[in-house]
Amino acid sequence: MWSSLPLTLGIELIIFGGGVLLYTRATKANDAIGRWAFWGLVGFLLVVYARNIFGAPPPSAEAIAWVGQLQWLIVLWGFWIDKHRGTIRQG
């Protein structure tokens, strides 16, 4: 699998899609922020993933360090979204 880019991409996207599916089945949007910010985050993560696979390598180690620190903004984005979504009671 490691030597096959299409197989790796397929498996990773299936896992990502499965996570999105599980989250959307377990929660519901309480408002527009919970709906659109969530799908914005999903789209953003897919764009970042594609850029990591098909984009140019980072220009320096310092750039990698800054991007690593900025990843905390994604965590905050997810926390903000989760505050605008509620759990679906299964019964």
C-alpha cells in the first residue's frame, strides 16, 4: 500500500469520509454556523490534504514550524463548530 499513491489516497479518503459520516450521524447543526462552518472545515481539510500530496515541498524548516503552530487554529475551529452542533439522541 505504501508504494501505491492511488491506493493510499483511496484508503485515507475512505477513512476521512467515514469519520465525517460518523460525526454527521451523531450530531446535528443547531444553527447556520453549525452547518456551514462544519462543511467549510471539511472542505478546508480536503484542500490542505490535496496541497500536501500534490503541492510543492515547503521552502524551509521555519515554514514547517510556523504551519505546525498554526494547526492549533484548526483545533479551535473544530471546537467552535462543535459548540454549534448538538448530539442526536438515539433511542
